[in-house]
Amino acid sequence: MTDISKLPGLSSLWAESLGDPRICVAVLDGPVDRSHPSFNGAQLDRIPTLVSETAGGGIMSMHGTHITSIIFGQDDRPVRGIAPNCRGLIVPVFSDDRQGPLSQLDLARAIERAVEHGANVINISGGQLSRSGEAEPMLVKAVRLCNDSGVLIVAAAGNDACQCLHVPAALPSVLAVGAMDARGLPFDFSNWGETYQTQGILAPGENILGAMPGGGTAPKSGTSFATPIVSGIVALLMSIQLQRGEKPDSHAIRDAILQSALPCNSTSASDCRRFLVGSLNIPGAYALVTKGVRKEMSDRLEITWIQPSEAHPADTAVQSQPEGSPVDSEAVAVPRTAVATMAVPSAPMRSNGTTAVNNRTAAYVTPSQVVPSEGCGCNNGSKQLVYALGTLNYDFGSEARRDSFMQLMPDVTQLEGIPYPPSDSALRPQPEPIPFSPNPHDALQMVRYLAGFPTRNFQSPANTIPANYAPNYQYLANPSEAGSLIWTLNMELTPIYAIAPEGPYANLIYDRLVSALAGQLLQRPIPDNFVGGINGDAYQQARTTFSNNFVSRVSIPGYLTGKTITLFSGQVVPVITPQLRGLYAWHTEILVENAIATAPEEEITRLRDALTGFLDRIFFDLRNLGTTSADRALNYAATNAFQTTSVLRQATGQGMQLDTINVERSPFCRMDSDCWDVRLTFFDPDNNRRARRVYRFTIDVSDIMPVTVGDVRSWPIS
């Protein structure tokens, strides 16, 4: 069994610091049994995530508890951790109750939560096998947020026994960790992809003792258990920086660990690629971080490791676990399928009565070892604000709820799914249509059921009474049923939040959600066989109505409740309570036209192109979950198009074009506020020698509804 307290150089680090409580390490893993004796005295806080269960005896809880104890186990306890005095943030992402992989979207969500709660280091003992090492945009963005915020992600390289990569370990700025045995040789199952040759480190991963739920301990092997050793060392080095009066520098520490790594000895190893950059060298990293100003290392072996020329001497080639030595089956288990296909149950029914199921491919993250996760806590106890952009949809959550709607909704006619007329035959068209069973997944039928037909305050060709119906035909609304649906905010086809209105204005919010959903349905083209022909006045009026009512995007301000809800597909999403003020629905083209309406005619085309480009960049390139302060400021800037138009008018009037959009914490702000500057940088496409120009406007996001502060500021930059 590996005794991590005997790691070369660790005793000297401990002599200087056992960790500083100002340094926070987040563990994204399974639920953690914080009542374990090893955690007595540890500062561990848990933040709400999509995994709400407490630690039990499941494989995820075992994994999360074990990983956490390697970092935070206290002195004179069953398990002694690397950085016992640092704070721990428990961020559960793997569940005992829900077997299955974790989506990259939810991993990104957890990373952002950890950053918001003050994490300095994020330990991820898991990942998704990736042929290219690339990740989905939301995960890339979350990792970039960590890099920009000075937060170091330490992630497992994976146990697939191949020259392959895992994400997030392979993403830029992440420190990847492979596993080596007691002799300092890499395990056969430890991955060695090309990217790891520049950002991967080997650490002990054989029979690492850790805590188990219920009070016991157990040794486990694999890259999952090597990763928290490195995370703990990073936390100690940050603590030493703090205690020396320096600011914790994650970039410098990452560079020091990689630059000081003990390289492969090519004379004794058959394949040096398996060593990644090299083996963990604690004294060498310490020397680089402290820039030579350090206490004398007491251990001779530690001193020789500061500038090593080779790894541990070995006469044998690289091999895996010695025969007869038990390796946790998790370490060498074949990983779960990384990509799964999910059927979206909310697909509309086709006219022949069959369900048009949309299949979407979702990438999933599975842990390198088992599949658990949890973290540290620096939560201030306040509600997590959200200002998110997306599109609306609804869900039933269960077959029973769906079937209840099917029984309550009226039969429909074959003509556009219009509710079948009531018993009064005088209202029915001639000849009488054949009734069809309703389809609750058809959003148009659902809108007509909730809002009535013709739909109140919503006129479109698809909502007008056909000529062969009685003019006074109508189907009464059922607005109270809107609260029985699970309303979701989607990013493309993926639900990111469940929307749960509360309070005295809940009915008004539901009414606005129904209207917005109705507006989204206008994406359906106006049929060419429109009554009166496509060249008539009625058709042109219909197109105008279409433009004025069409909704392409909604904004949802509110706060996370800390609760989650399971959708029909099995996906778990967090619940957001929205606020009526700021809940907008719009069509991008109409928003642009309204914003530039007062501009001179000669500027209209230029401003239209510039503002549309700005909004499209936020909606697509810079899309986000709307939880961090910077993201809420950016999303609000997209809805406050009139202020952006004034900036674009000035810049484009000088022949400049938008180059970059950045959000930075504002140096000027009111007391008890949270102000961020949206920074737009412009350049001259015809003269690259001309100075660029920056425009900045400040947004205060301390309240549920963001607000602009002060005037737009501008200056040239080289």
C-alpha cells in the first residue's frame, strides 16, 4: 500500500504549511460521507448541484469519499490527506441513484459553480474518452473561465490503456494526471495521448489508501486516485505563496510542476511517451514556485530530486500492476460508451399520427475510475442569480403526466390539428372531419389547449378559423394547466433549466411563457395554398403578422432554487424561479429594426449588419448558462440593444468593425454592487496601422434584473 505521507518532498512542504483555509479546493466527484472520522476537523462545504442525494454505499459515494479524503483527511485520522487545512468544496456530479454518464454541459455547469464559490483548485477524477481531445463549446468555455480566473483544473488522464485523450484533461490550461506504480513506472492502463506529452504529469496511483462511506478505509488504484495527490500539492504550494505574502498563482504552479517533472529514463523504459512530461517532483516544483527563496529541504532524496536527470532507476520495462497485487477493478474497467443517443419525447406528431422523434447526440463525461464527485465550500449562502437566454419548450417528466394531458386535451381535426368542434354540429365544418387523438408533444396543439382557439392575443395563419368552420367557432382556454407542465429553457435542443414560477405573479409568468412558445411556433412557414393565394393582401398581412409575433429568443431572469427535476428523457436539470420583470421574448430582426429605427436612412444598412452580428455572436459564439456575473452582464447587453446601437453607430460611422467582445470586472462601482464592463473592441479593416478603439459600458448584476450604470466610455488602443 502506498503511504502518501512518504512522498519525497512532502514532509518538507508540511513543515512549512499543512494548507491555508483561504485556499479552496473543489472536488467534482460523487457524494461524500463528511461524517467519516478522517474528516473530523476538516472544513468541507457542499454546494447544491444536480446530484442531491447524500452519500451512501454506492460506487459513486465510495469514489467521491475516497478522492476527497486524499486531499482533506486530517492528522491522526484513519486517512491523512495532502492538504488537510485547506477548505474543501464538495460539488457532487456523479450519482449513486442515476446510473449513467455525465453530460459535458452539466460538467461545465459544475465547474462554473465551483469558480463562483471561490475555488482555487478543481479536482476532476473523471473524463470522457475523446479521439481528438476536443470538447463541447460550453465545457471549453468553463475551462477558459478557470484559466482567466486563476483557477487550476487538475483532471485524470484516464484508464483506457491507449495513446488517447480524455476531456477535460486534454483541454488547454488543464493539468492532466496519469498513474504510476510504487516503482515510479506508469501503469499500462494509464493513457498517454499526444497532448499529455506537454501538459500531463505522472503521480502515485497504486493502492492509495482512502476513506469509505460508513467509516472504513480501502486502497484503490488508477488515475482517479493519482489526481487528488497532485491537487493537494497544488493547494499546498498556493498556501505557501499566500503565507509568503504573495498572490496564489495557478499558472506559475502548473508551469513549475511540469518543468520540474522527473523525465523518463530512456535506457530503462521501453516507451517514454507513457511517462507524459514526467513524474511528480515535489521539491523541484517547490524550488521553482519559491524562485529559490526557500527553507533548506531536510531529506537528501528530496534535494537530489530538484534537478533530476532521470526517474526512479528500474531494470525492467514499463509494466502494469505486479502480479498478485490487487488493483481496484474500477481502474482497468472498460469505460462506458462516451456518446449516447437520446430520443427527445417532445417531438411533434406527424399528420399520420406517428411521432416525429428527433434524435440528438449528446456527449457524456464518465469518470476515469468509477464515476463519483464532490467538492469544497466557500459559499456565502446567497441565492445563485441567473440571467439566461435561450428558447422555450415543455416536458412532462413522466408517462403518467403525459397521459393525463392526452386524456384532457380535445380530439383534433386533420386540418392543422385544430381542436375538434364540440357537440354542437352547427359549428362543425362540412363535411364533418374525422377526429384524431390529441398529441401532447405537439407544441401547437398544446398552445391551443392552454390558450384557447383562436388563441388570445396571438393571430397567425395557423390560428385563424378556416373558412369551412362557423365564424363563431372557438375552443376555451385552460390556462391553469400551464402549471402542470415542466417548462424548460433550452440551448438549441438541450434543456438547461426547468422554469418554476412562484408567488402572486406566477399566473402572469405562465401566460407569458405560453405566449412566447406560441411565437416560437411561427417558425413554421406560411403554406403556399394560403386562402386567397400568395399574391393577395391577406397573405401579405399574414406575413406582417408573422414578423410581429415571431419569437426567436427569450430572456429568463431569476435565481436557482437549489432543487432539480428529472425530465421525461431522464435528464436532470436545475430549477430556476423566474422574475416577471425582465422576462422578454423577441425576434432578433424586429429587435434590430426597433433599435435602429431613429438612425438616418444612410446608416440603416450598416447599423443593421453590425447589430445583427453583435447579437449573433452572443447568442451563438458566446452562449452561456447565465450564472456567472460576467455572463449575466453579457446576456443583458444582448437584450439592451439600444445602448449597443449607440456604440455601434459611433464606431461604424468611423469606418470601423467589431473585433472582440470581452467582459471584465469594472474598476468603478457603487457600494454593495457587482459591476462588470462589457468591452467592445473595433478595428479598421482597410488600415491595419490605425489604432483600435475600445468602447466600454458598465452593467451592475447584483440584483436579479441587471441594470446599466454610467455612460459609455471610449478610447484608442495600440
